[in-house]
Amino acid sequence: MSSTKQQDRVNCRHNGIQTITIPDEVRSNGTPSPELMAEALTFLHRDGIIILANAIDPAHLDNLQAVLGPEAENVAQDPNHHFNFGKETRNMDQAPPLDPQLMYKDVWANPAAVAILKNVLGPHLVCHYANGNTALQATGRQPVHSDINTAHPLFPFAYAINIPLCDVAAENGATEIWPGSHRDSNIDQHGVDDDRAGDSHLTIKPSLLASRRLTSPPVQTHTTKGSLIIRDLRLWHAGMPNRTPRPRIMLAFVIQPKWFQGPSKVLLPVKARGLVEGWRRETGLEYKAEWVEGEVDHRSVSSEGVDFGSGNWAMRGLEGCMRWV
């Protein structure tokens, strides 16, 4: 059987989202085949999202869960900690540990994901954001929103890589996704319909949700441990309630082309500098870092004030041309 036919047998659309199983040899060498690349790019452009299964060593995720899982409820008790769309959603920031021993390349600079994004965004990639999203047991959900609410290009300019630390299904808060909504993205879609936690500027107007639901209703991202999700930053989505007592932890990294000149930086300890530079040499992914001497407490990392817009003066001058599709 040809490799292409073998690939067809293992890849599928689960709940409307294309899942591509990364062969073991690709996980090792970080070089997707032309067939795998074609599939990934096709569905990224069409749906704005793909799932890469078997992309990460599950043992690495278990080690991260062992650190982040027990501390989740304590972090939630901090009155100053950032919750996404209000504390009633029980959906909060929770960044990965900044201990070099726990900063795994297949998590922070996944070779297969980086290779795919280099074929979308160009060869010079920069990560401006490294954080996480934890859904604690809850009944409330987030409103549907996009992570970019300023004038932005009408072509791909930023992707989030989401890495759940466990199997994820509807019961423990699989994210609601609106496939294809990135293709119509513009800032006029956003409408303030609540004032929760200052995040309401990201929400999508209810009238647009009702219209799109008729032709392209939302789905949820069911994944198995070892998977990662590549999502266009413009895609409409919403955090859903985790109805189980175990925190559902999902790491998040946002990658943009270097020419876009995103202003935000990732807080990193100086002692991890050699490791991060090694990832750049091996995969081509650069981190725009704020280097800090000594220990860095990952529990203090916040998504508040993060800017996914462009620092490129020419791109900013074109904002008036980017309001309409």
C-alpha cells in the first residue's frame, strides 16, 4: 500500500475537524511528507483549524500535568488572577512551567507544527505568546469570540497552537469551534453584549452567530492525549464548561511571521536561553523573549495586555483597507 493510501486510512474528520495522525518517523525527524503537508494546508485554509494526533510524547504531557494539575485550584484562589470572560466561567490563565527540565521541544517548538506553519506564514516564525487555558469544573461557558479584535489582514497572520494535557471531549470542556469563520473575519463583527472581565470586546455579534449557525454550525474539538491543535487566530470559538472535577489544562502558543513585528514578548528565564536558541536552530521557530535573571514563576504569567496586532508601520497604515471582506 502506498504511503498516501496509508495516510488516508488514519486521517479523519472528527466532529467536523480534520485530524491528521503524525507518523512516528515524522514525530522524530520533524519533516512532514508532501502529502501530509498538502492535507494540513488544505484544511487549515478551509476550516481555520486542524488537529495533529500523535504529535507529542504523552510522557511529557504527564510530567506537565503533575505540576499544573495540583496547583490549578490554588491559582484560582488568587483574587488578582486572570479569568477569561469572568470568574463564573471558571476558565483561567495557567502557563506552562518555566523550568528548562520541563520545557520540552515537542511542546514549545513542535517540529511538525512548525514545519506546517512555515508553509503558511513563511520561513521566519516568531512566538510572541506562551500561556495556557485551564477549565475548572463549572456550568458556565464563554461567549463566542475571536482572539483578534483590531484591524487585521484578511489572510493568515497568526496561529495558536493549543496542547491539551489529557484526552478532551465535551464532558471536560472541549472548545466550541465555528469552522470557516476565519474567512469572513473583520473587526466589524465584534459587538459588546456583556461587560465580563473586560473581554466583551472580543465577542461576535449575536445576529452573525444566528446567521452562520444555519449554514455552518459549531463543533467541538475532541482530542486524545498527545495531540495538538493548530487554529487560525481569527477563528470564532468559545470555551465550554468542564463538568468533571479534574482541571482540563490546555497550553497555548501564538506564532506569527517575523515581518509582522508583533509587539508582545514571552517571559523566559535566562537559564533557558540556550535551550530556546537550540529550538530556533533546529526548527526555525524564534521566541521574542523578555529574559529574566533567576527563577520565573509561571503562575504569574497573564494574558491581560497581550497584543496580537502588528508593530509593522506599513501594516498599521493599511488598517483602513482591512476592515472589509
